[in-house]
Amino acid sequence: GLDRDAVLATEALTKRFGGLTAVDSVDFTVDEGELRCLIGPNGAGKSTLLELITGQLSPTEGSVYFDGIDITDMPSHERIDAGLSVKFQSPHIYEALTVAQNLQIPLQRTDRADVDSAIRETLAEVGLADRAETPAGDLSHGQQQRLEIGMATTLEPTLMLLDEPVAGMSVEETASVAELIRSLNDDGMAFVVIEHDMEFVRKISDRVTVLNQGAIFQQGSIEEIEADEDVQRIYLGE
Ligand code: ADP
Ligand code: MG
């Protein structure tokens, strides 16, 4: 049966593209307040699994449960309203708008009366308090990624999904995003972070799930995963 403490659970979740099985009968469970990293070689099915969870894709078979509710057929905007936020691999910010205006966009979805204080709070959280009036297009790559995480946090999600949040970032930018994720997690927000930068995974992770050829290959602490010879083999074989 389903784990009652789980904020997220997939059951035999499967996605086929023609003859290719991108996600193959996956039972993936995330506990309340957990910070989970999802790793695996290119083409393992990580992004597809995330898009099945957010509703960008519908599964060929299987189910997705969020907070104990079957959301398999729920449209993605309703999942967002229910507390499931996502930051995709490619940036989704409005470059011509200021940082503060970008943060205002997701808040229009909510009934939060305190929009101004919500924006101020988020600016401080993501370290962009002195950039409120800067056009988002003028931010560094790392600042843009933090802005987008900020946009997702204004909705106060229970669970946040991030697809490769530090791809293309400098060492300093990567460290600041790691710090941001950890502090949001300390405040109780659960995360699923897709990443293949192991240095970064080591910085943030509680538990790691390894996906390979569409299936869960291994799960454990970062130490267990790094010491696992089978995991090393699939990475070397990439
Ligand atoms: P990862 O994010 O782990 O690199 P993906 O989930 O992007 O892997 O892809 C898993 C597999 O599914 C790959 O073989 C990829 O080519 C295939 N795939 C992903 N999206 C599609 C699609 N829309 N149509 C056909 N094949 C796809
Ligand atoms: Mg991917």
C-alpha cells in the first residue's frame, strides 16, 4: 500500500514514446520535508519522470499521488495550486520585466493579500533584495536561476521540483543555490532535485535516487551511492 507519510508517491508509473520506454514502472516516494536528489546518466528518464509528476506529460500507465490524493488526471495548473511547484531545466523568466515584477506574476495565482511583503520576503530569501528594480535580463545566469526558484517559492509549495538548477553556473553561483535550497528545506519545503553535478548533490542531499534506463537503479545516502560499484559502472559507461 501507499506510504501515508509520503508527500509524493508514484505507482508503477510508465511512459512510452513509441517503442521506447522512457519511464518504466517506477515507484518513487518522497517523504514530507525531505530533500531528494534524482541522478542518473543522460537519457535515464529523469526529466520525463519529473514531467509526469507535474502533469506536463500524461503517463502510459500508473499513478501519481500528492499529499495522499490521486493527481494522475489533474491538470498541471491545479497541481501548482495544490502545492506542487516546478522549475524546469530552461529558464522561464520575463527578461524585460524587473525582478520584483517577475515575482509578482506567480502571486497573481494566489489569494495572498500581502503581495508586497511576499515579494520583499522572497527577494531577501533568494539574495536579490538589492536587485528588485533591475530588469531580469540584466541579471547573471545564477541570479536568474535564483529568481526563478523565488518565483516558485512565492506560492509556498509543499514540494518543489528542480531540473538541473545549477547547470552552466560558476562555482560561487552553485554554492549560493545550494545554500538557498538548504535554507528553504530547513523551513520545511520538500524537494526533488535532478542533478548530475555530484559535487552539488553532496552539498545538499539527504537521500539520492539513481535512475537508469527508466527504472530506479539504487537508492540511499550520498555516501552509499558514491561507494556503489554498480552505480559507478553505469556512470562510467555513459
Ligand atoms: P534525462 O532527463 O534523464 O536525460 P529524459 O527523460 O529526457 O532523460 O529522456 C529519457 C528518454 O526518453 C531518452 O531516450 C529520450 O530520448 C526519450 N524522450 C524524452 N522525451 C521524448 C519525447 N517527447 N519523444 C520521444 N522520446 C523522448
Ligand atoms: Mg533531463
